[in-house]
Amino acid sequence: MVSEMPPEMPIVFDPAKDEANRAKHGLSLTFVGPVLKGRVFSRLDDRFDYGEDRFVTFGWVSGRLYVAAGLFTWLR
């Protein structure tokens, strides 16, 4: 699915998960905003039963490809 995030969509996440993501990947979850700002390609992550629809999303920031994974309610 190729889409664009609605401009008014807030980015909400658990601060503890943000801290863990910064420690593991060197990026804050706030960075998902720029990743999702332009055109993205997303697919449903159905490798496991997460109990919710989770997506893997690819987007470009400053000429570099980034991957965001998680629950994106705007993709439903």
C-alpha cells in the first residue's frame, strides 16, 4: 500500500519504548514523523499474532531509506 500520512495525524508513543528505541537504534520514535511525512510503502506485518494490526512502513528522509514498524491507525 502506498500512502501519505494525514498532516494533522499526531504521533503518539510510550516514552519507555522511545528510550529503548534510542538505545537500540540510535533514533527517537519522534523521527517516525519525518519518515511518514512523504509517500511511503506499507505492508501488514502478519509474521506473528500481535493482537492488533501492525505495519512495516518504508519512507525516505534526506535521501536515506528508513523503516518504521508498529501500529499505525491511519493505515486502517
